[in-house]
Amino acid sequence: MRYFFLALFASVSLHAADTPKAPLMAGAATSNITPELGGEVVGGFLPYPCTNIHDELHARCLVLDDGKTKLALVVCDLLGLHRSVSTTARALIEQETGIPAANVVISGTHTHSAVNTLGGPVRGYFSDQELTDYQKFVARRIADGVRRAIHLLRPAEIAFGTVDVPEHVHIRRWFLQEDKMPLNPFGKIDKVKMNPGAGNPALIKPASEPDPTISFIALREPGGRLISVYSAYSLHYVGGVNGADISADYYGMYCEALNRLQTGGSDGPPFVALMANGTSGDANNINFRNPQPRKKPYEQMRYVAEDVASKVNASLANVTWQNSAPLAARYRELSIAWRKIDPALIAWAKETEAKTPRIQGKADLPLSYAGRVQRLAKASPETKAAVQILRIGDICIGTTPTETFAETGVEFRKRSPFAKSFMIELAHGYYGYMPTPRHFELGGYETWPGTNNLEPQASVKMMDALLEMAAEVK
Ligand SMILES: [Zn+2]
């Protein structure tokens, strides 16, 4: 098999004079990042130790090579990852493979049944942190996965596709009848409520619209079997695991389901699917207008995963394959201010801490936010928030390090100089939710200081930088 690839590559190279485009190469591999039992699961309001592995967690890695430039795209089964995890993994990749750190994108899926890689050993808001043992392990495994994908580089054809799957994405921020709005942890009344409860009779309307579009990039051996499909859907996560299980949520199940749908021999390297999170900070899988019956553990995530995989698989039949794709990347770290905490809020936090009894194992919202705002107030004024553009032929991917709102991804798609554009979130860091300025006016969970950690203009600054970088690589 290898001789065949080398021969094919050589014959294409010989004709380089009359075919100026270099052939595209692609390779994909996975690296297991499952934590030890007992690690603290991070998706709930309070952490709890994991007692079982329902399905393994992976760093899924895709490497592309146009003959001059290599890109690596990595999606990890994690709630998110601290900037320092990405920095460490990309430094290893650059040292060991020569792929520049700026050409590597590493993002988390936002599975809630994973162990914490968001923060370091010290709680607080820092651009750079010492890594925990698990974070070091994840960084090492990401770099190994990229190296394994490089070992599998082979001639490839590329295609882009989209498919709208509106049925699984619902906006979770709602206007309620005014007298039905509860107090927020700071003792104020917001204009919208996050997760107001399915079938709540006080529902008026959602605060925005979800993004139903799945974008995908497919790679296959020339005329042959699939190498990889990199996809993105703006669905927060599905959830519904059993007890204190570790699971990759629907993201991992989607990858398995798409794999099962492929026909063709099992010889040769395995097909690798990746499902990145699009922009889903305000959209989840709960149908608030039409409540769905309660499901057994894993039932709903399997249903979503298999439905999405079958729709992506069906649209693969209609794509146009190309044998070249010039590659480019731009990576910038923006100086974005941490959310300002005014003295009145600090006074509220101190007062709340003084008067609230602490009960072990019981979450108390005001007490939790009292801690968060005081830690946020101690952060250095600005952070180094990374944004990145990847150009893959006529396709453009923009990334943010936050839980980005659906409308931001839609705006990027409209304003990008590339007709085939999409955005992914939770790349190169975890800075909490990033509402657009108009959502700060509405309030709600995602805008509270401590769930939102960056200045209200962050989404505008990131969009501007992304569009500038996209124009540079056009
Ligand atoms: Zn979230």
C-alpha cells in the first residue's frame, strides 16, 4: 500500500511544471485522553469524583499538508481547556514535528462528563498557569496524536459541505412573563432566564435564534475511502449520563456512528471523525416549547449522535471533491480585559460570604458568585485571548476561546471573505461565556460576572481580529 502512495505522489510531483498545485495530503489519528477513576468531573455545579468510564475520551487529530504548509486540527473530549494546555501541546508539536504552533488548532467539545482541564492547581483567572498532572497528560497525548496523524499522511481529496439540522438546537435564554422572573444571585432581576424549564407556562419568547447549520470538511483517498471528516455543530452538549460516568457525550457517539456508516475495507488506517463545537453558548438540546419525555441514560445523546451522523453521511454523497487546497493560518493573542468588578459588587460579595452558612456538598449560588467575583477582581487587567484563522483551500475556519453565542458564528459566516466559512469555540483556552453586547443588556446566567469573565466588547474585538486575519489569508 505504501509503495502505491509513494508512486502516486512521485508521478504527481513529476508533472509539477504543468500542474502548479501541489497535491494535498491528509492523515488522521486519535489519542486516548481518558482520566483515572476518581478524577473530578467538571460539568456539574459542584465537582464530583468519576466512578466509571462509559466511553473513552479522545483527542482526535487531523493533519493536512499542501506541500508547503502543514495544519493540525485537534478536537478533545473535554469541557474546555486552559490556554496553558494548548500552549504546552502546541510547543511540543512544534518541537517534535516542525508544524508551527500558530498552524495548530486545539479545541474542546464541551462534554460535561469529563475531568477538569480548565484551570490549574490554583483557583483564579490567569492567562498562564502551571499544569496539573492530568493537563500535562492531555497536552502530551495531543502532541502524540498529531505525530501519529503525520505518520498517516497520504494523498487526499477534499470537499466541503453543510447540512441544516434544526431539530436538536434550541435557544436556552428566554423572556418570561415579568412577574415570573426570579432574582439572580446578586439579588437583581434579569430580562431573560437561562433554562427556564421545559413547558414553563410563563415562557414568552427566546432571546435569539440558534444556528442549525453543520459545516464539515471531508478528506478521502483519491476516489476511495474516507480519511477523516472534521465537522462543527452549534449544540452545547446533550448530557444524560449514568451517575458519575466519564463520557464523550454525543460528540464521541457521532464520531463512532459516522465511522459505522462508512463502507469499504477495514485494511489501512482507521477513518477518524471529529466533531468540534460550533458557537453554542446560548443553544442546547432542550425543547422548551414542547417538552420531551424523560429518557434513559445515554438514550438522547445516542439519538442525536446517530441522527446527525446519518445526515452528514447523506450529504457526503453530494459534495464536490478537489485534489488541492492551499493552506494558511493566522494566530493572534488579543489583549482583552477581564470583566471589571466594581467596588459595590465586592462589598456585596463580602457581605454574602459573611452571612451565608456553608453546607458541605450543597451548592449555594450567591456564595459561589461571591467567590468568583472576588477572584475575578484580583485578575491582572488584561488576558491574552487567542483567536485563529485557518484557510483550507476555499474554506475558512475562525476560532474563539469562549462559549460563544450562536449569532456570533452566523455573523462570521456572513462577513467572512470566504463563502465557505464557519466558526468553532473553546479553542486555545477557556474564558467562560461570551455574550454579544446586546445580550449583556438582557442579563441572565451567561452574562453574570463569574460565568462571563471578559469585557462586554470581547465578542466585537474577536470578530474584528478574525475578519482581518481572514482577509490576510484570502
Ligand atoms: Zn457551557
